[in-house]
Amino acid sequence: MHESSPILFDLCVMALAAVGGFIGALIGLGGGALVVPGLVMLLGVPMKTAVSASLVAVVFTSIGAAMIPGRDALTNYRVGLLLELVAGVASIVGALTAFLISTIALQITFGVVLLFTAALSMRRVEDVDTSMLPSTGLVEDVDTSMLPSTGLAARLALDGVQETAAGPRIYRIRRVGWGLAIMGLAGTIAGMLGLGAGAVKVLSMDTCMKMPFRTSTVTSNFMIGATAAAGSLVFLRLGMIDPVIAGLVAIGIVPGAMLGSWLVSRIKLRALRLVFLLFVSVMGVQMLLKAAGVLP
């Protein structure tokens, strides 16, 4: 398509980027989970070129999401900046890894990561106010707003406030060390696969660090741009970024990201999580089939 009909190819790239930006901003993925397999399997773009273009797309997804009013009220900037210190460095390591390994290995890794993310997302489907539930003695049943801040979370004042139907409610940040460790993994995935790794970031923040899901999603949108920018520098230095494809992706992704970011606070959490699960599952299976030679 690229050679026979360049105008149609350009339009398809921008349309794909717009859809990727919409879904990415909506569920905190960064858009790469759609952009990479779409470029590779639908438009015939080489895998590593698609990954590098996707990293550029993730940067613009974050910028587009930042343009939506009301986003600041949901974002925990202190947590985001702390975690980004680790994720940014790890993204550079991941980008170097992508340059060194084969295309098939990259495709297999991409598929496995998406399926693993889908598996992790098969857990609770609502933000629950645990103070209203009968206690079973488990840590997860404790109303964290009633617990004192501890450790690094206390020293850096990482706790935040969530608006609920009953009014503002404090949430306490837990297990900061585990959060930093997972961010290292997320950054490596981002740089190597062009995903933004928002999926891993959201899951780590709301499951490991006990942040509300919506707050985790919007904070992830804030972080993914910086993580992807770090990885993009490596691809740029190695001459692996196609300026035409990357530019088209950047043009298409911003309006989609703005729409997704605007809708994130207007859609039920169950719908958000179901979209998340279905989307990453389909993309993961398709990429594995591509690596196995079942798909062209």
C-alpha cells in the first residue's frame, strides 16, 4: 500500500493513530498497543520501525491527554514524578535491547507482554470504598484512609485525595518500593516495545500501591510521555525512526488522545476494564500468530 497508494497509506496511518490515541488515553495504555500491531500487520511496516514510531505516538498521546481540563484534579504528580525517575532510565535500556534482538523475538515479547497484562487485569472491576465492607482480616479490606502514612510515602507526601459521592476521601500510598521495581519493568517494556507500558503502570499503581483506578489511569497518561521520550532518543540516535511514519502518527494521535482523556471520567469503571481486557488480549494473540508465521 505504501508504494502503490501513498496517499491512502498516509490516511490509514493517521486513522490508526487516532484510534490508538483514543484507546490509549482512555485506559492509560499510551496508544502503542494498537499502533504497533496495526502498522505491522495491517500496513506492512517493519516491526522496529513501528516500535520507534509508536514511541513518538506515546509522547503525543500524553501531550494530547494533558490538554483536557480537569485532568490535574485526578493526577497524583508526586507519585508520577517519583516513578518516572526509574521508568525513564529503564526505557533507554529497553530501546537498546530492541535494537539488539531479532524481529521475531520482539514480536513474541510483544504478544506475551500484552497477554500477561490481560491476565493481570482479570481482577476486581470496580473502585470499592473498603470502609463500607465487612472486614475479613485481610489487608485489602482495611480502609486505607484510616491508616497512617509510612516509610517513603510519608517522607515524600505521596498520599492523595479522591473525590467520591460522599465527598473527598484520602487514599494512602503503599508499597512504594514494589511500585518502583515494577516501574523499572514498565520502562523497559516501553522502550523495547513502543507501548508506553501504561498497562503495567496502571496495574502497579492501583493494585500494588493502592491508588484509585481512575487516578492511576490519569497519572499513567502523565507519565507515559516522559518514558517514551527517553526511549525515542535511543531510536533517533540509531537512525531507526522513519520521520514520515512517525510524523503521520503524531498528527493523528493527538485528537484521539484528547477525546479519550475527556471520556475517562465519564465512563463506568466496569466498561473501562472490559475494553482494556478485550483489547490487549486480541492484540497479544495476533502478534504471537504473526511471530509464528500464521499471519502474514
